Amino acid sequence: MPPENPTAAFTDQFVQNERALYGYVFSMVANHADTDDIVQSTLIQLWENFEKYDPERPFLPWAFRFAYRQVLMHRRSEKARTVRFANEDLIAKLAEDYEEIPDWQQAREAAVQKCLGSLGKDHQALVAQRYTTGTTLDKMAKKLNRTPNALYKTMQRIRVILAKCVENQLTTS
């Protein structure tokens, strides 16, 4: 029986799964701004195709397929300025793994926590300051008496280390 209010049904499904969708996209692009853009594009695609959604099937794998296509389109259209995975085969494998792991979000969160714990204290402090408090790189650089460019490069190296560590944790567990 179709829901009486398709807008409400869509909103409920999206709200329940938005965080998981965000984590899925972030795992492939490793950049919050790009992830926000891709999730927004995915939301538009989901909304435009919601009448094709079969409510008897899980919403999240259906949404992942749209997000995966948006990630590929994003990768093709943007010149790399941040860390990107080297090839589309790896992205395809990550997409498959996410659909196969029932508790993928918990596994990913555990991997992130373990990898954050493996960072040195200075790097942990930088990550916490940047992402927990939302402090801008310019403010952080001024406080640390460093140039914004030098701090940006340090943060980029930390993100690469974390991305590789999380990838390793997820593929070995």
C-alpha cells in the first residue's frame, strides 16, 4: 500500500539515513565540503526518483547507488585539489563493501576512533581543534604561530594518514 503522503515518506527515509549516506560519500572523497555537495546532489536525485523507490526494499542501498554515481560524476568534473582515492575500482570496491556490511557505520566509526588514537598527540590535538571546535585553519595557524599554508599541508597529511588507516582497518576486519 503506497504511503498517503509521499513527501513525508521520503523525508522520513532521508532523515533516518542521512548520516549513513554522508559517511558513505565521505569515505570515498575524504573532504567535508565535497561530501556536502555530493550529498546535496544525491538528495536531489533521490527526490526526483523517489516514485521509483520500492518501499519493500531497504532505502539505504538504493540511496547508495545514487550517491556512488554522484561521486563518480564529481571525480570526473573536478580537478583534484585534495586527497582522492587513486582509481575508480577502489571506489567501486568501497561501495560494494558498504552495501555488504550490515553494521558498516559502526565498523567505520570504530576504525576512525582507532586510527585517531594511533596519531601522535600533536596531530590528535590539531584534528580535535579543527573538527570538534570548528576552528578555521587561519585562526589555528595564528594561534600556533604558523602560516595557514603550512598548517593546511599538515592537515592534508593527517587526512591522508587517517584515510589510509581507516581503509586498512575496514579491509582487514
